[in-house]
Amino acid sequence: MTGPTPVDLVIHGGRIVHPDAIVDASLAVRDGRIAAIGTPDLMPTATETLDASGLHVLPGAIDVHVHFRDPGYTHKEDWGTGTAAAACGGVTTVFDMPNTVPAVACAEALAAKHAIAAAQARVDYGLYAFLGEETIDRVPDLVAGGIIGFKLYMGETFGKLPTPSTGAMLEAFEVVTPTGKRISLHAETASIMARREARLRAAGRGDPLAHLAARPEVVAVEAVSRAAVLAEWTGARIHILHISSAAELRPLAEAKARGVDITGETCPHYLFLSAEDYQRCGGIIRINPPVREASNQGPLWAALANGTIDLIATDHAPHTPPEKTRPDIFAVDCGFPGVETQMPLMLTELAPRHASICDYVRWSAANPARIWGLAPQKGAVRVGADADLALVDLEREMTLDDAALQSRSKISPWHGRRVKGLPIHTLVRGRFVMRNRALVPGTEGWGRSLHTIQAMPPAQPRNTDATMAAITGAAARS
């Protein structure tokens, strides 16, 4: 008589971290999912066991904001190098932005990008589609093609995708709302920035701080406020990307209080870097929105703590060293790599900021999974969930080194920074993609698109009698 079939893996000795508790327990993995959690004596027999003594077992981070540059800019990054960086950073899911070449603005471009990602990705992923003036009519085809959400650029950034007028933005919200998809917004006001940059250039300003001068906090305050009003009117779900300033927290909090389905993220560079770093870093620090004065850091941390800001993302935006070291700040490409360094940076700063590792799990995994309709399968260490795990040594220290990054980009403002708290092993659906701080060979193509499991709540469109389709008769004809 034969016994029960062994599970694939049992992890003993680790401390499992939930958003509200830390539990000493073992866990078992079968067919990519967590099959059991409990005391060691209750674990089934396993093909493999792992001793995680001294390690904390976290749900892998879900980074909802990366730029892997593929297709079109593969000299900066591609899906292989980008997801290798994610794996080595304890990140098990990424959402990739549409500003590639071609942009993800039609069903054909989306299908091509799916093929590239499916062949190379080491971690699970979602793809954003571009939402702009010329793509409103393509919304149904883009949703059918498999996307995690839409990206709308209210301000210019790398790739120079066109910014829609407010009228087109309202219509875009009207069309997307019934699909239930969330719209992520680069919330900076294009006209203010363009005017200020032109004046600064005319005045001969090309120094690093001119970038900050071109994009004061008011560009974000105005954009967040405007987007919230349009979302409130239409019932759209919106997400404010890369919150950089204390000033934009007020319109965000007020919109939440009014019942708008609005969420927000901030990034490590806004929490740890400031205007004082421009002299040290030069053009390396240039990113959109800009790193701001240190006085913004405390309010951003407080907003994470009280839930005004929902999550941590990276805006991983790699470029080559020559593209980051041009003498004119306005000629420097915006962004730098971050998906590999986010977890160590955040873990290092939790205690000094009076935050806990439970808070971190909420910001990096539980909230992203909930907001994008991936829970309960993603974002938690629970029975039945995917075994997306980051096993972390909170005592392990390291000096960050640009040359050692998995990313093709080897230049960032984090070079030389000391961190304490490193992911040692990363598993995606039960498979090791990083083990003992080394990338596992042969994991290319293991990642899968998550649009097939995404389950957003039912849409709640508002003022449907006043949409563009309603007033022009297009809804009746369709």
C-alpha cells in the first residue's frame, strides 16, 4: 500500500509575515500553490525541504510600476534582464508600462509584447495599455487582448506619448469605466511644465536643479485634483502613480473621503532622496516627477502609515550611463533602475520610520493584489494562494553596487548605499527563481500574464446619460 504523494516543497523554520501578524510556522507547496501552513509535525512528506531558520517568509513584492523597455529600447533593458532584477529583489509580480516602441496602443502591439514577455519573463506580470486621445476607440480590443489596466499620461515623460486634452480624458474615463479596469495616471500638468521648462532653457538653466524648478508641486496638485473630479463624475477607478510631494496628499485624501475609487503609490526615491542629492548625483537623479525637498519625506511616510498612500512601487526606469550623464539636465533621460533595490532599501528604513515588516507586506504585496483584483491568489502567504515568496534575512547587510545589478542599466543614485535586510530566496508559483542570492538558470519564460486571473469588482459607472456616447447617439447605434 502506497502513501500519499509528497508535496513539492516544505519550508521549515521561517517566520511568516502577514499584514497584521508574524507567525512561526512551516509551509508546504504543491503544484505552485501553498498547500498547508502549520507546525512542522503536521507538514506532509516532501520531495524537497528547505531550512529557513533565521529568515522571514514574505509574500513576494508586487511592483505595479516598471519600465522594461522591450520592445524598442532593449539597449536599456529587456524582459530577461528586467525580470532577473525583479527576482533578485524579492519581486514576484511586475506591471510593465506601455511607453515602448511601438507603444502598447493597439491590439497588434499588445500581442507582440505578450509574446516577448512570455518567452523571457522570470516572474509573473501584467501589461498596461496606453490610454490617449487616439486610443479611446481601441479600449475594447485592448481589454480583450489581455491587460492589467490602462496608463494615461497627463504630463510628458520618457517616450513622449501625447497628453490628452481634458475633454478627451473625460471621454476616455467614460469608455474605460464599464470595463472595470483601473487607470493609472502620470499626474503632472503638461502645460505648466512645458511653459516653465521653455523659460528655464531661455534663461540658460541646464543645471540639475532646473529639472525640479520646471516641475513644482502644483503640477501634481492640479493634476490629481482634476483626475479625481473626472473619476468621481464617471465612476472610473484611478491610481495615482509616483506621488512625490506632501502637497498632493490633500486632494488624494479628499477624493477618498468623497468615495472616489482612487489609490496611490510612492517610491523609495521620494522617501529617501531629496533636493540635497542633486549636487552629489547630477543627472543620475533626474526622474519624473522629480525628487523634491526633504520636507516631503515625513508626510509621505505618514500617508503610507494612515492609508492615504496605498502602496510602494519603484518606477523602475533604466537607461545607459551616457544617457544619464549629459551636461544639460533637460537632455538627460529620466529614470533609473529600482526593482532590485526596493526591498532592501525599504527593509533598512522601517524601524527608523516607526514602521514594521507587517506594514511593508501590506504596502508591497497585500494592497497591490487587492487593488488590482489579484487577491486572494496573489499578495499573501495563505493556503490556496500562489507560492510567490521572498525569504528575507533581516540581519544580512550589503553595500549596493551598480555594477552588480541584474538590470542592463548600471547607473543609479543608490550606488554605495548600505542596506540591512536582503531577500535570500525568491519563489514564483513554487519555483525558485533566485536561490542563495543567485539567479536560478533556466527560469526564463516561467512568468505568466495575470490578466487571466484578474477579477475586479463590478464596475459602477455614473452619469451615463451624459457620456459622449450617449449625447452623440453612439451608444444606441452600437
